[in-house]
Amino acid sequence: MKKTILSELLDYLKLIVFVVVFVLIINNFVIVNALIPSESMENTIMTGDRIFGNRLAYTFGEVDREDIIIFKFPDNESELFIKRVIGLPGDTVDIVDGKVYLNGSETPLEEPYLPEVPTSRGDGQYVVPVNSYFVLGDNRNNSRDSREWTNKYVHKDKILGKAALRYFPFDAMGTIG
């Protein structure tokens, strides 16, 4: 009887170790779990939402304009941020009266995801370095983003993943696009 209980406890211990290792692998190599702390991405992603990002999205693919990325904040890498990619490496981003113009275009970028017309905060010209990205929040009037950071660009190796799935609140569960 004693050997059976010990054997059963050992089986449970093995199962627990397996589950912990599995979760650690998934969390460190496949997904990134994020809590949205501010209104900077509203109405696309709301304050308090919980999302999963795909850590493998850029392993074989490139970052595209308008991707929503989770990354280490360039001014304090202990913080995670989530923003939309606006400028790709080599792009010139001009912001005039709150409107975004890319690479000398006379037509502003179409941004149907913006909840309101942006103000002129952060107007200026930004030239995106190699292997870096210029990012903005969708809620431009309430977003700390590339326009005002000391280190204005997100380096590719600081991107943790592409926002993929909102899993909380349950009534808003779904993919993020």
C-alpha cells in the first residue's frame, strides 16, 4: 500500500513538472501575454483587455505597416508597450496637424482605426533607422508613443510579438487585426 501511494505521488509530481515546463516553453517562445494598462490603443484594444501576442510572427515574416506589436519600451525595457507600426525601416514619417504622411506623399495615411481626429501634438519629421520602427497609439490624443519618447524608435530585436488574440473580457474575445 505504501509503495502504491508513493508511486502515485511520483506520477502526480511528474505531471506537475511536465505542465510547468510546457507552460514556460509556450509562454517564453510561442506567446506573449499582455494586460493593456492605458487607453492609448482605444478603440482597437481597450484599457484592461488581456491579449496574447504571437512570438513566432516575425521569425519567418517581416513586420508590416499597421501591425499591432508588443515590445519592450525603448526608454525603459522593463516595461512592455503595445502600439501600431506606422513607419518601417528607411521611411520618412511627417506628422502635420496630426495627420501622418509617408515618404513625401501629399496624401495623408488612411487610418480608419483612429477613434477621433488627432491633434497636432508631436508634429514633425521622423526618419526611421535600419532595423527600427516608428509606432503610434490608435488613440493619438492619449498615447505616449514614438512622437515623444527619448528613444523614438522600436528596434526589431525588442519586438516580442504581434498582437493576435483578445481573451478577456470574454464578451470581446476574438482576433486583433
